[in-house]
Amino acid sequence: MISPPPCSWREQDLLSWALEGSVPGEAGSATTGPVDLIHSSFAVHHLSDEQKGQFLSGARSRVAPDGMLLWADVFRDPGEIRDSYLQRYVQRIRKGWTSIPAEEGQRVIDHLSQFDFPADAAAVDSTAEACGWAWQWLWRGQHRAEALARLTPL
Ligand SMILES: C[S@@+](CC[C@H](N)C(=O)[O-])C[C@H]1O[C@@H](n2cnc3c(N)ncnc32)[C@H](O)[C@@H]1O
């Protein structure tokens, strides 16, 4: 029988986790050692661009040499400014999310207008590369927003 890989759950700020105990140039942290798989789902877009860079750098210092970061999130089109991204996302909700009440849709609009800062899909791979990651898109959704990338140590 195959035994499950070691796994532990923690609830905390993802940026603090990435920076916690990381030592530039060394894999892992003093507390946990290297991590095989880092997965983030639709959370990193809540960080500023500067914080995204810090997250990528910290996560890179914590991942095992043969590990990976699976990053599912929303991203802006190449060169698209945040306002344009928000406008088309709001249109998408107003026109397409017809099965939920309008006030629920408005709640989502209010949330993303205040808290969503998706990375530029064309620039983020260079930021990742500068932090020591090789970037590969695994999937990009039809709405030019949701996507999944696999990052592996360079
Ligand atoms: C759009 S929800 C995604 C929830 C879930 N991960 C999923 O994929 O369905 C965004 C989540 O990011 C979390 N989040 C935002 N900023 C965070 C941070 N700095 N550290 C950890 N989680 C954060 C929020 O608490 C929220 O649960």
C-alpha cells in the first residue's frame, strides 16, 4: 500500500508564510525544511504587485529543488490596466451571472473593485523568472482572467 505523503495544514497570511524563516539562496526554512508543492488558489491577486514579487521570492526560497508552485488565479491581459480589467469583469457579472440575484452580483463587484489586483499575464513570468522560477501556463480560461500556471525552480 502507498502511504500518503507528509502533509500539514496551517491557516495564516500567505505572504508571511512565504517570508517566514526563508534564507535567500537556501531551500526551505529553519522551521519546516523544503516544501514539495505550494498551491495557491485565487488569493495572490489580493496582494499588491510589490507583495506578489515578495511572495514569489519567498516561496522560491522555501520550495524543494524538484518542487513546484501551482498558481491558480485571475490575471490581466498583457498590458491591460486594472480599470479596464475591472470594467470587463463587471460587464461579465452583469450580463452573464443571471442565475444569482442582482444584489449578490453587486456584492461581488464591490469586493473585486476594492480588493482585486490581478497580475499582468505578460509581465508576471519575468517577475517570477527574476525570483528564480521557470514559468509555464497550464490553462487559461475563455474569459481572459482565470488561469493556472506551474512554476518550477530554475
Ligand atoms: C476568491 S477567494 C478563493 C478561495 C479559495 N482559495 C478558492 O480557490 O476557492 C480568496 C481567498 O483568499 C484569501 N486571502 C486573501 N489574502 C490572503 C492572504 N494575504 N493570505 C492568505 N489568504 C488570503 C481570502 O481569505 C479568501 O479566502
